[in-house]
Amino acid sequence: MIGIGDSLLGGTVTNIFFSGGINNSGQIPFFAELVDESGKTITGVFRADPVSKSIPESTSTLGLLAFGALGTGLTLKGKLKQKSTVRRSSLTYTI
């Protein structure tokens, strides 16, 4: 956003007031007082426009978790199969 000491329209913000309002586009109106390069004080109502950030989608995270669970399940299944094969081979049959 903006604060005291920040640059605005070629001047420096000396006072700022937010009313807490926000419109449907996510824009925030605020009142600011600033001093320009010549020392003249300017007051007015301004608007802050939102800047969107890219947020990673949760589907990629869920896919990675599902892939890990599948790999773990297959590994456990393979180990159980190996144990049952070992048990069968140790049995002796007499006829």
C-alpha cells in the first residue's frame, strides 16, 4: 500500500487516512496530504489498485500427495507379497 514518507505524484506523503472502505474491484480509497518538490502542500482522495500475486494451485499439491500414497501402497504390497512367498518356500510337503 502506501505510507507516510512514500512517493505519490512526484511528492512525499506527509499525512494519510484510510476510511476502511473497499469497492467490488478490490480498490481502496484513501485521503492523502503530500508536499511536492516546490514545497506546495497537495491534498486529495486517491485510490489504491490491488496487485494480484500468483498462488500455487492446491491440485498440484494434492496430486503429489496422491502419487506418494500410491508409491507407498505399492511398496508395502510388494513387501507383503515377498513375505508370503518366503513362507511358502519354507514349507515342506510329505506325501
